[in-house]
Amino acid sequence: MEYFLQQLINGIALGSIYGLIAIGYTLVYGIIGMINFAHGDVFMVGSFIALIAFIGLLSIGITFIPLALILVLLVAMLLTAVWGWTIERVAYRPLRASFRLAPLITAIGMSIVLQNFVQVSQGARVKTLQPVITGGYELMHAENFAVSLSNIQILIVVTTIALMTAFWLLIDRTPLGRSLRACEQDRMMAALCGVNVDRTISLTFVMGAALAAVAGLLYLLYYGVIDFFIGFIAGIKAFTAAVLGGIGSLPGAMLGGMIIGLIETFWSAYFTIEYKDVAAFSMLALVLIFFPSGLLGRPEVEKV
Amino acid sequence: MSTAPLLNVEHLTMRFGGLVAVDDVSFAAERGQITALIGPNGAGKTTVFNCITGFYKPSEGMIALTHASGRRFLLERLDDHAINAKAKVARTFQNIRLFPGMTALENLMVAQHERLTATAGLTLGALFGLKRFHAAERQAVELASHWLERIGLIDQADNAAGNLSYGDQRRLEIARAMCTRPELLCLDEPAAGLNARESDSLNALLRTICAEENTAILLIEHDMSVVMTISDHIIVLDHGAIIADGPPQAVREDEAVIAAYLGVPDEEVEDAEREVGL
């Protein structure tokens, strides 16, 4: 029981990070129908920016952790958002009128570019960050096993919930959210209603990248170790999460992220850690057999 | 007040490869009038519409729009969203193109996007409840409700647009176009698929739009009873060229128009054959 509870906590923390990245995939797919394979690497870039910002802040003497964290969060979100905007501008927008596979190919190219850029500019070795947020609570105590909830796990879940709420309000209540949904359903018609479609698509990339930066920061704080290659696996997992939840659906991305995080954690805990990825991807295959458009995705209805 | 016509199309030509869909078409649409664009299938009516609303960039020609304030826009040079946002041209389609997953009210709110984002302060203002934004949002809802009431759909405001009946969707499209506060409203076969009663109420709606909102209407329509009843001015296209241009009465009796619609009487064909020596 204690062991199970501990794994549940770990799984939810991991799932939150996957969920935040998955939003980026689902948003972009929803609005322009392409899979942004570079998104995992945007997450990686976000975590590097966070690390550099952290070290920079500490070196100029800002050691009060909450202040440093907020500053790092803002810097990472802002700079990563600029990356996201630039990627859309140079790699995707010129090809938007092209055939469907073209942006997919540039996306894969962009992913390689980002990985290599970080590898060359930051070095290939892993980068570490000393634990910044330590401590936690002991929830339960059995004979030889304690269930602990660490402060960093609380931070991850609280940040994720806060961001998701803000994001949901943005999509549901603001003019930007409405125009985003309008572009999703009929881009040309949205333009004829006066919506600047190019700008809306740019903002989609900006928002996706900003959320990925938050995920990057949380990942950095949680694991303390990053390298130029973390974006690949995390990206594939988050993409799986988005498809599992129903690509194009925001709650679906979050739900998918949670499911993938939980499966991975539980599989590692109760079976073998080597096969945790197999378990996660098998789950995807199973779900797609029974729910071809994902758990919360809307099936496309063709009117005749 | 400017004296130039609202819409002035000059020497508009649109080629698709070797096919000339619209060939040197010039016409004007006046403020406060309903101008109808008619012609047999394939005459190039929708192509003219697509050029005006930015779907196509014309091969040749000029499309000038002059607002009542005197501001002048060359539509062929504007981006597609600017044609609506800046030049104030709105349109509907032959087939319905609402945002089916959004509610009727939201459909009308999207149409007011431009004015709302101006007050939303990079969207953050909207999230954190900026006063200015709330006031603008309230006005937008008021305008939307006003139009929902006029088209008799206020009870359906929160239903998804895709679930409304066909006739309701048609009217909602017109309301959405009107929520962008257009100077020129382009309607592509608004009466298609409507029954006689719905068609009558549509006619009344269009007349009031024209009279009360100071919006000119450019109309493509196949239903001659609708065209003859409501238009002030009719332009007839055939094979991409204008064959008649004038008030309904004159167009109705124009021989070229009758020939284009009904074909040429047999004697004339025989005359022509005799002339070329067949």
C-alpha cells in the first residue's frame, strides 16, 4: 500500500511534465495539422536556458531561492518562446502552402539542428544542478518504508495545475482563445472574419514553447541532470501522450501525459525498469485499437 | 462623404493556366444598394467574389473600395484578413462555413476579434480582467445578441453552431458577417436551399441591412424571384464577360440575357448557319 502510494506520487509528478510538453504538440496539431517534431527539443532548449539563467542569477548574488525561481521561470519562458516563434517563422511558415509532408521533414530537420546546436555550444557532457528545492513531508510510515512527498513534487503539481487553469481560461474566455479555436476549425473563414491567422499560428507556437520551457525548468529541478539529448525521449513520450489523449484536445494532452507518466512509473516499480518504454508505447497501441481518435479526441465525422 | 462608388472593379481578369475565368470585367456597386451578380453556371460569378474577398489574386485589374469616410483601399493588394479587418468587406459562402464546434454566440464574437484584441492588452489584460477589456467584451456581446435577436436565434445562443438547422445556419452566417461591421457584404447564394417562407424572411433581412446599417450588398443568386425582388442593380455575366448591366427591369428584357439563359431561338441559329454557308 505504502509502496503503491509512493509510486502514484512519483507518477503524477512525471505525468505533469509530460502533460505540459504534450500541450505543445496538441495545440500545433490542432491549428495547422502538423506534428512539430522539434517540440521535444524546444523543451530541451528551455531546460538549458533555465540552467544558464540559474547559474547566472546565483553568480550575480541572487540566492533567495523563490525570487531566483520566479526570475528563471520568466526568463526561460520568454527566451524559449522566442525560439518557438523563430522556428515557426523560418521552418514552417514558408512551407505552409506546400504538401503535407514538407513541414514534417523540416520539423525533423529542426529537431536535429537544435540538438546539434546545443551539443556544440554547450558541450555533449551532462550538466548538473545541485538540488535547489530540498525537503518534503513524510506522509506515512510502515516498518521499513516511508512514503514521502517532496517539496519539488508539490511544486511540479501546483505549477502544472496553475498553468493549466490559466491556459484553459485563455482558450475559453479570451479573444485570442476564440480566434485560436476559429482557426482550428476553418482557417480561411477565420481570416475572412478579420482574424490575423499568421499571428494566431505564431502565438500558438509561442504558447507551446513557453509551456515546454516550464516543463524544462521543472525537469531540471526534479532530476538535476540534463543533456542535449533529453528532448528526444521526452518529446516522443509527450507526443505519445498527446495521441493517447486524442491529439488536438487539450484535456486529452494532460490526461495522456498523466497516463504515460503513471504507466512508466508503475511498470518500473513493479516489473522491470528496462521495459518501461515498451509498456508506455504498448498502452498507446492498445488505446488506439479501441479508441482510434484517442481517449478524448473527437472522431472526424464526414457529412454526406 | 465621398462621391466615388463604394466598390469599383476595373478590367478585372482572372486566368487559371489557359482558362480565362473572368475576362476584363468592370462594374461598380453603390453604397446603400443591393447589387446582384447573376449568370449561368460557370459564368465566373464566384471567381469575381473570390477576387474581391482575397481568395484569389487577380491576374489583371483593379478592385478599389472607398469608404464613406473617403478612405480608399485596393483590395487586390491587401492580405486576406486585412480585407475584412481594414477594408471592411465580409462574405458568406455557397456552402455553409460557420465554426461548427463553437456556439452561435462565439461565432459572432470571433467576428469582432479585431476590436477586442485591441483592448485585450496582449491577452494578459483579458486574463487578469482589465476594465477596458471587460467593457469592450460587454459591447461585443451586446452587438452579438442584437444580431441573434434580429435573426431570431437568441434562444439558441449557447448551442453549437453545427447543431442548428440549415436555414438557421444560413442566417447565422449573415449575422456573423454583419458583426464585423462591414461596408460591403458579399453573399454567395444566400437563398440556396431555403424554402419559400425562409426565402421571404431573408429578403426582408437583406433589405433592412441595406437600409439601416448603411451596408451595401453584393449578391450572387440563382433564384430569379429573389434577384428581381430585392436588387437595385443587376450585372449579368456569361463566359467570364459582362453581357448586361442595369436595373432589374432592363435586364429582364435584355435579349443577350435571355439568350444566355434560355439559348438562342432556332431561326436565329438557322440564319447564322446560312450566313456561314452551311
